[in-house]
Amino acid sequence: QVQLLESGGGSVQLGGSLRLSCVGSGFRFNVYDMNWYRRVPGIEREWVAVINANGDAVYGNSVRGRFTISRDNAKNTVYLQMHGLNPNDTGVYFCNAYRGGEFTYNYWGQGTQVTVSS
């Protein structure tokens, strides 16, 4: 069955860095757009970044310039490198696999907690 498994969350101080990973299985990882979302206080689901099947990346306004999304199709893994973390980045980060077209496929991981203290 389809699985997305995030890891790499944790607790850091203001200005710190973390790298999140998400390993996918049970689907053709390399043809999916891979997204990171987060649930932060006051926002149930905030889109963070996407990397499409071609490797093109786009970022949300709140993370652009601090976060980098990348993928390794050989490992069925998408990464989110986060620098310059601040308390507003505290939340649960979710990996998402999306493929549109004639049929839409949308898969979610279980999330990983990121906590940034000031």
C-alpha cells in the first residue's frame, strides 16, 4: 500500500537548522509532485514548498530563502532543508505526493513535529 514516512523533526533554538526527510513507497514516486505542508498555530494546513517531477521547486512566501526542497528519486525520498528557523515555524510538517490528470492521486504522511524555541 502507499506510504509516506517523514522523519527529521525535533527541537531547535532560534536560528537553527533541521532537515526533514520523507520516504515514499507503494507508488511511482518519480512521476509525482512532492509537497511539504505544515500545521502551525492558527493555520490548519499551510503549504510550504513543492518540487515537481522535473525537479522544479516553488516556495511559500514565509519560507522562501530559508528552506530548500529537493528530491532523490533513486531513494524515493524528498527532503526539506530548513535554515534560519524561528518560533513561527513551529508545527507539524507533512509530506504530500500529488499527481493530477485524468485521475487525481493525493497521498499524505503522518507528520513530524518541529519545535523552535526563542
